[in-house]
Amino acid sequence: MTVHLHITLGDRERLGDTLYQQLVEAIRSGQLREGDPLPPTRQLAAQLRVSRSTVTAAYDRLAGSGYVTARVGSGTFVGIKRPDTPNEEFPSPTPKAVWLKSQSWWDSRPRPYSFPPAEFDFTSGFPDASFFPHEAWRRLMSRQFRAASMRRGVYAHPSGHQQLREAIAHHLGVTRGIRATAADITIVNGTQQALDILTRTVVAPGQNVAMEDPGYGMALRTFAVLGARVSCVPLDNEGLRVDQLPDKIRLVYVTPAHQFPMGMTMSMRRRLELLEWAKAHGAAILEDDYDSDFHHDPGVIPLHALDHEQSVIYVGSFSKSLSPVLRLGFIVAPPSLQPAIHIAKQLMDWHTNLPLQGALAEFLDSGGFARHVRRMRGIYARRSKALIRALKEHLYNEVEILPRALGLHLCVPARPTRGPRVETAAHESAASGVRVQVLSEFSQQPDPPLGLILGYGMLDEAKIREGVRRLASHL
């Protein structure tokens, strides 16, 4: 395979030197890597409109300097790795003032989340990648890339793949009791893009957004980045404290089916109270049903299914049920918001990957998704039980173990007076290969609740037991 090089020979007086220097810089910068082939001399000469002898001389000079090697009958190849030390012949340019900078506001923002490998990774929200239906998905994607499927070759409507939207509407009706049609649904790149789009289309900069505390940090960051004023509202055993909501709120963000990260399910009384509050205050409700496929209480009714005022916007994702790698989610919104959502989606990325959408549509319609979810429910139920057993054995005197909806994580608040030590042990356990999230990092309160967030999606039962044992050894 020949590497395409972008070379500019501005100085026509010293063509050979200029070509040589640009090729050396391409090697030193990493644009050309060890083993990469250089273009044939005849091809590069034609591309640059110079004589072939000029290119040949530059290649010979590169070979003499040890940058490339020539193989008879094969071509010329980069022969060295990018040097770790400065090259004396072409020293690095003197650092210059950086004129192109981001707005200073971004300097105070938290850095992007990263998830380096850990032997015992209890990070919440991740499914077990080893159970992803790779073979079935490969076949589905292969069909999507057939000529007949790709023949139009044009951008599609921002709302997404028609068949997928119909499949999701059917899935939500059967599993969640939500009455929706394909016209109510927009396909997005996961929940994060849904939050971004909905904040832009519903909330004006300077307006107030309310959310649960403790709560989902990425939602908080999105609201703040887009100029909203965020009010963090405390919880009790029934969920969000509606009586603590400020008056002038444009949007309330909630996770009622399985509160993140605490894990309680919002009571029916509190759900009806929240809907009445939204009606009285002219506020919208953003319902994030992030892991509904793994609730072991199918009788929990979404806010959307109880809403008669069209004030609830429902957001779902396939990141927990299939894989976060796919970046596939959806918005169910009232007709009044659809035009704005479609415009915002188109301005962001026009539409979500169509072959992926088509593959998921087939997976849903064929029953493959339902079978996969049933299998994973059993696996995660066993892991949840294994985690609770391990916590009772090793950390019973340190944390409270409360029954919660299944999902992919368990929140265990620290017992009175034990909170600081429990969270310190969580940080110290990283040296033993154990990654655990602490509850206080999900709260904006001056005196945040303390405890642990333990995800069990990525760990089998044996690793759950060993990981908890290692964590306890730091107490």
C-alpha cells in the first residue's frame, strides 16, 4: 500500500533540498512510520511536476542518512522509528507564543473521563463486553453494507432509520408501557448526545435546570457547559424531593426507575407529585431510563406513561444492554419539540450511523435483542447476589446493604462515622488493582453522603469476591 504524501515545493530554486527536508520532517513527526512505503519515484515526480531525477536524488540522500531502505523489486521504505531525541540536522523549531487558545472558561472544566484497565474494575454502568453477540452483529452489519442497502449514498433525515424507530416504539410499548410511534422518536449517539440536544432545544442560557443529588455527573456538566443554572435537589427513600424544587425551573432531570447512583425507585406517589408540579410550573421533565432493560421489577411505570400533559421527554440507550461502543440511544419527545430536535441533530452530525441503526433494527425485530437481554438479566442477577454476599462477609460493619432494583451497580452508603475511612480505603485499593467509585463524588452538597458505588457488569462472580476482599483489606 502506497502512502499518500502532502508535499509543497514552494521554493523551485532548491527542489531537491526542499523535498528531502519535507520527507525527513514527515518521518520525524510520525506522519511516516517505520515500514511505510514511499511513493514510487515516477509517481511522486508526476505529482510534484518535477523531474524524476530530483526525486531519485532525494531518496538516495534519505537512504544515505539512514532514514529509508530500498528493496530491489519492492520499493523504498521508511527504515527508522521516529527519534526520541532531537535531530541535530533539523532541530525542533523555537517554541512560539500560542495564539490559538480556547476560551478561558474551559480551563476550569473537569478533564474528560478515562477508564484505564484495572484488574478488578467496579466502575458503574458498563456491561460485560465478552457477552456481546459478536457473530450475530457481524452478520447484521454485513447485510447493511450490501450494495442494495448503500445504493442511495445520501444523507438521511436526522430523526433516524425508520425501521429502527418503529422497532423501538414497539419495544417500549411492550416492555415499558409507553405509547409512542416512530414519529415520536429520534435516534441519537447515546444518552450524552440526547442531553446535549435537549438542553439546547428546551433550555435557554441562564434558565434553571434541576436534577437529583447525588446524581449523574455528565448531565450536570452538560447543563453547565450549555449555560444553564443547575439546582441540585436532595433525595429521600422515595426519590427526588419535589418539595425542595425551586420555583423557576425550566427542566427537571430525573432517573426515576433506578436513581443514579443511589439506586432507589421513585414511588408512585412521588411520580404523580412531580408531574403535578411540572404542570403547575410549566416545566419540562427529562426522564433518563438508562438501564430499564435490567430492572427486576417490570411493574415500575415510567413517568412518560403517566404523563397526560406532554411535559415528559423520555431518553433511553442501548449502552447498558448491548455496548457503549455502539453509541446508540433515542429520544421520545412531544410533537411540539420534534422540529427543533431534528434541526439540532442535523447541525451536530446530521444523523447517527445508518448501518448501525439498520443492524439494531433487525436485531430488535428478529427477537435477538430480547433473547440477549433475558440472558444478561440472569448473569447480572447472579453477580448482584455474589456482590451482596461478599459485602456482607467483608464489609458488613462498614456499609449499609440496601435492596435495590437490579441494574448494573449497587450503591452502599457508609455506616455512621465510617464514611471517611470507607472512601479512603476505596482510593487506596487502586494499588491492589481495585477500582471503586465513591459516593461523595456524585454530590454537590457541602456535606455529601459517603459510601461506595460498585458496578458488577464487567466482573464475574470470582472476581467480585476477590475484589471486595482486597478492598476490605485496606480498612
